[in-house]
Amino acid sequence: MKKQQNQEEQKVVRVRLPRGEEILGIIEQRLGGNKIMVNCLDGKTRNCRVPGRLKRKLWLRPNDVVIIEPWELDKNKGDVLFKYRLNQIEWLKKKGYLESEKTEF
């Protein structure tokens, strides 16, 4: 019974969507420390960092889908705010927020 209940609970997906200035992006490369190169869906490649409050909570690898907030002064840099899980990425693809040919898992 518990296995069936767990499978039903996993099907219900709540996904955080970008708000305001935030942009979806796909991690290209880790640069060391808390720096990451992210290919954003607006066509730019940004040098992003992981803020200190998330540094130990977020484990980021290439091809992970994240939400980026560009800096006010320099739009070529930004902060990583959120990392999507696999079931959330599938939901984003199904709803049309991500192009499925860009993300390969």
C-alpha cells in the first residue's frame, strides 16, 4: 500500500517558475569554487555564482537546469537561485518552458 501511495504522490508536481528578472538556464561548465558558466534561455552565456547560503545545499553539475537572477549592474553575471529535479524538468519540457533538444538526459 505504501509503495502505491508514494508513486501517486510523486506524480503531483509543483514547479517553481522564474519571476520578474529571473531566467531559466542550463549549466555548461563548473569553473571552480562557487563559479559556474550557465547557458541561459535568452541566448546569453553568463558567469554565475552560488550564493553563500546555498553553497552547501546545491550540488550542481553540467546539464542541470537552474534559475538564474542576473545582476543589476552587469547583465553578463548572475546568481543561481534554484535547481530543478528530474521530474520537474520533465514537467517544464511538457509545458513548453524548455526546448527538449537543448536538454539531453
